[in-house]
Amino acid sequence: MNKNTLVINALEEIICNPEHDDSKLRQYFSSDYQQTINGHHLDYNGFVEHMALLKNETRHMKLSVIASAANGDTVFSHHEVAVEKKQGGYASFEVFAHFTVTGDKIVKCRELTRMISGNDNDSDLGSRR
């Protein structure tokens, strides 16, 4: 599987699945994974906590990939995520992400995320833990 497909598959399977699934995270992400979102840093354990919290707070998330490109071990993605919250309400986010892939695992992501619509209290949803 090429690196671009690996990243897009990871995004689709993890974001769009309404249930938190540690095995899916381990399938796609290295245990040494590092992520920076709008200046906030998460290691692998922090990322797992973040995804578990998202699944706990949301009913459904939909991914729309606008563009992606790969070169060597780098994949860039421009995508949007539409969120339906369990407590009611909706939000949408635009994401620009730079992934680094080693072998068949994502090892790093540097991401800029901005809320397009929704309640201001959810503006940190992309990095909340």
C-alpha cells in the first residue's frame, strides 16, 4: 500500500468509526507517534486519549478529503471533518496536515486545524483531551 493510501485509509477508518478502537490506532500509528495540532503536542498516549474523548463526545464524524499528495515519506492532506455531538450540536473543521510515514506506520503529524462552524466552546476539539 502506498503512503498516501495508508494515511487516507487511517483517517477514514479512525475518524468515521463511531467507536474508539485501540487496535485500529495500533494498526496505523507507531507507538512513537508524535502530533502537533495548532501548537499543542501529543505523544502516542495523548493521541489515544484524544481519540477516546472524541468518540465519547461525538455521535458521528464525517471526513471529506479535499486533496492529498505524497512524496517520499511525507503525505500532505487537506480535509474537512463534520461533527455531530452526542449532547446536540454540530461543528465542522478544516485541517491541513503533514504526515511522516516510516514503513507501514504513521510516526508524526503536524497539523493546523480551524473551526469553520460550530460553538466557540468546541474550537479546541481537534486537540482536546
